Amino acid sequence: MSETTPLRPNLSLAERAYRIRRNALRMGAVQGQGYIAQALGVADILAVSYFHALTYRPNEPQWEGRDRFLLSIGHYAIALYAALIEAGVLPEEELETYGSDDSRLPMSGMAAYTPGMEITGGSLGQGLAIAVGMALALKRKASRSRVYCLFSDGELDEGAVWEAAMSAGSFKLDNLIGVVDVNYMQADGPSRGVLDFEPLAPKFEAFGWFVQRVDGNDIDALVAAFDAARHGDAPGPRIVLCDTKMAKGVPFLEARERNHFLRVEPDEWSLALAALDAGRPA
């Protein structure tokens, strides 16, 4: 929830998620590529984050009192841009510049380029460690702001993630909320086939985290989980493990063999938009 009145304040979270997906598809069409399957998969998470959970000022991205939303997965930038456009942090007309020279919307997220992008996440596995540092600093400043960190199941292969998880539990950072996109796919293939991370919930619990696991494409479940993470009295960090469906919202892409970089043919971008529009929330 923005601190100021958001654009189109009466829209439902389902409509927000639809619009985020549509923004992402439009950006993908500009370059004919992008990590669109992941963007469609996390749109519900982003809708609940930006239009239910987060405190921020769209016209003042560096406002000190904001909640910080860290995108550890740099190649998901197309998804975050789509949400920032819907939130009014970025103007919609910049959508047409995605991935172009001198654009503020590079294909991999860079904090120096894009308002609302808190970190540069191109080197995977770093986001949670940065989030721990931010959360600890905010604690020491007696700030009421929270730090959210969205990272992927593939990043769980990185040892730095588990060092950060142990540190967050040790420091009892109850202002830190981790969100994991569990889509079971990474660059080298199915995530569990590369390095099996399950059972995931007990691992974070062992490090002192309050853990919830939900369907990451069920908005009501996400709202309940985010509310429990934000307002619960657990003494340490909180994490929401989100099982998501890649390419969610576009049935013919959902049915395609899952791939880290889903190829969409030039004539399919308009078809994808039409399929998404056909399933628009009532």
C-alpha cells in the first residue's frame, strides 16, 4: 500500500496482478525476449507486495520511511518494472524503452538506473545478505520500516544465502521478510535436479525464521501470509515460500515445456496478450 493514494485506487489485487502481467508482456514484445515466464509467475506476489503490504511514496522513491523491496533475482527486472509502472513509480510510457540504449529499464535490474530498484541483483545469491545488512541498520536507527527480499529457489544453491539466513536468525531481525519464488527451474535445469533444497521449510525454521508456505498464485493466501509475516509476534525474521507456476495467466505458455528462458516467437506476443486479456478478472 502506498502512503499516498495509488493510481486507480479501487482496483482489486487480482486486477493489479493482471495489469502487471500485461505490462511485462508489452515490455517483452518491445525486445522480443525477456524472462517472461518468471514475470508472469510472480505477478501475484508483486501485486500483494505493492498494493497491500509495502509502505512507500510513488513520487519519492528514496523516502527514508519507505519499506525496502529488494529484487535479488536481477533477471526478473521485467517483472519489477511492470509493478513499478502499475504503482506509479515509473511512467507507463517508459515501458516502450525496455532494454534499449539509454533506457532506465535495462534487462537486468540496476539500482543506479531505475527509481524504485533498491539493489543491483545481477550476481545471484547476494540479495538476502544485503537485506540482512539493511534490516540490521534500520533496527539500529529505530526505524519502523521493513525490508522485503524476493529471491529464487535456484539462489538457494549459493552458500551466501544460508550464511545470511543464519545471520538474520541470530540477530532476530523481525523487520526482515524473505519471499522465495519456488518455480523449480533454474539456468541449468530443474532446480531440485541441480541441487535438491527440499525440505525447505524446516531448514529456515532451524535458522530461527517464522516460515509459511503458500500457493504463490493464490492472492488470498498471499495476503494472509504477508499479514502474518508483517503483524505476527515471531521473535525473528519471517519468510514466505511461494510455489508459483511459470507463465501464469497465459495458458498456451503455461502448457509449454518449462524452461529457464522461455522462447516466445515474434507472432506470439500479441497472442499472449490476447490470451491474458481473455482471462482478465471480472
